[in-house]
Amino acid sequence: MITEVLRYNEENESALRKASQIIRDGGLVGIPTETVYGLGASAFDARACLEIFKAKGRPADNPLIVHISKPSEAEQIAHTSSLYYKLAERFMPGPLTIIMPKRDIIPSEVTAGLDSVAVRCPVHRVARRIIELSGVPIAAPSANKSGRPSPTTAQHVFNDMNGEIPLIIDAGACEVGVESTVIKITENEIILLRPGAITVEMLSEICENVSVSSAVTEELKAGEVALSPGMKYKHYAPSASLYLVADDIDFISLVRERALSENCAIMCYDEEINDLCSITLLPIGKRDDIEEQTRRLFDALRRADEIGASTIYAHLPSKNGKSLALYNRMIRASAHKIIGGKNG
């Protein structure tokens, strides 16, 4: 199969119409969103959704997120609640995924056999327009090989999916850079399963009963069912071994020493570049700019592999506010390899 990459042109929707036709015909398309690029298929087509798992090498027990073009379309695929609509009014369209009891129209292949479905309405106009033109909700995990860093550009998708899918729509780099916040809701409770741009603090403004799953910061327990994508022990990982350095360790001294004997790359803050000028660096933004660090994370991990690094060293993010999403992705990518802190 030859994979075609078409650049989105707001004056000509021909690329989007081609993408929607492929989806209607049961095919897969690489689709841009504000979070990361997704690998989309009709959420009503069980066979097409199985092709997503095949193309990604994705475990069958890892559920897919279903994307809709407007919040009210959730009624077709899920049993909604008043809390859903309160959240939708505040955060949709946007980088929020809400897990609710599913309707029978959604195949079990989409939900990994669970009786719930994850629903998201992206704010990215290209993603929403493809859904509209397709006439069906679109099941779309990240458009990368399973376990690899998620794709934030069309080139990332092409690097992983060339020959696996017929088309990728290129709409430039993703604005957020990590996957959506995933929550499970009841009538009056929110459980955070995967952090993202919508934070615990923001959710607490809508519902006073917000809790965070232990799987957000810890390893998934043996036998525990993954209710959300990204809950597996190791995820988002480069080929190189990633080590996270806690604040009680002198980062500059450590990486200078390791660089003498290791083929390593350093994910550093912009302020540290001059102190590490003789080492292979992957700058990810200013120390206090969490949004920029998040946006550049997956690209930095992919670049480490492109330059052939064997190990990567990076700062361990905090678990507070917007930084929780960065922490979650980095501990998954590192398989919880932390230097310093409580790990010694």
C-alpha cells in the first residue's frame, strides 16, 4: 500500500472529502487533532476498527476513543447524564474524553469488550469537518505504532504508518501535544483516568467530587483492566532508555558525568543549554513553561531515536496542575525509571 500525505487547504476541502470517503468505505486515515494525530475509522464498522489494532500493533484489550463533531451526538452512542452536559458546555469541543455507558450501536471491538464508551469532541476544525463529511463518529487512537511516542506532526504518522494506511491529512503540528484528558463519570462524580490539558482543578469547578485514579501516577496493578488508553505500564516510549531525574539531584552534574561514558541525549530546559553545550541536547522549553514542554515532549523523544541515542535523561516533572499530564506521559515512557527522590 502507498500512503499518501495531503496538506489541508482551507480553500479546498478535496483532501478532507477524500479522507471521509475512505472512512465511509471502511478504511483508515491519519487525522490531525489539537492533541495528537489520530488513526481514524468508522466507529460503527467493527472490521475497520480491528484494522486500527492491526496497523498499530495495539493490544485488543486497549479501548478506542470515539470522536464526534458536536457534543449532542454523544446521545447516539452513549447513555449521557446531566454531568456530561455540564462538562460539555464548559470543555467541548476540546481536549476532554468522557467515559459513559455505551449504546449497542457501538461494536464491542471499539470498547475492548467493556460496557462503556469513551467519547470526545475535538476542537480542531479539520478533525470535526472530517467527522461531519464522513457522517459517522470516528474511532481514533493515536496514529503511531503501539507503545511508541505519540505523533504530533504528519511526518511522525508517516514514519510509523507508511504502507499501513492509504492517507494522512497534514494540518501542521498539534497545539496541545499530548492526548486528551480522560475521565469516567457517574451522576455526581468524576474519576480522572488520564491527565491532559483539562486539569483536575478545572474539573473541580464543575463537580466537587473529583478523584484521580492511582494508575495516573503509579503502575497498573496486576490483572487491573485498562479503562482508558495510556494506562499500561510502559507507553509513549522511545527505543532509547529514558531516565527521569528528581529535583534532589544536581541535574547538570549528573548528565555531564553520564555523557562521558554513555551515548545519551539530554532533554533540558532552555536555560540549561549554555551549561550543556558539548552534549547532545533536546531542549523542550523554558523551566516554567509547562505547556511548551508538553507540546514538545513526543517530538523530543522521537528525535532521540533518530539520532541514535541509547539513553535519555530528563527532569522529573511535578504532579501539580498542568504538569500532571507531563508527569504521567514521562513516567510511562520511562517505565518508572527515576533517579533520586524516593527511588534513591
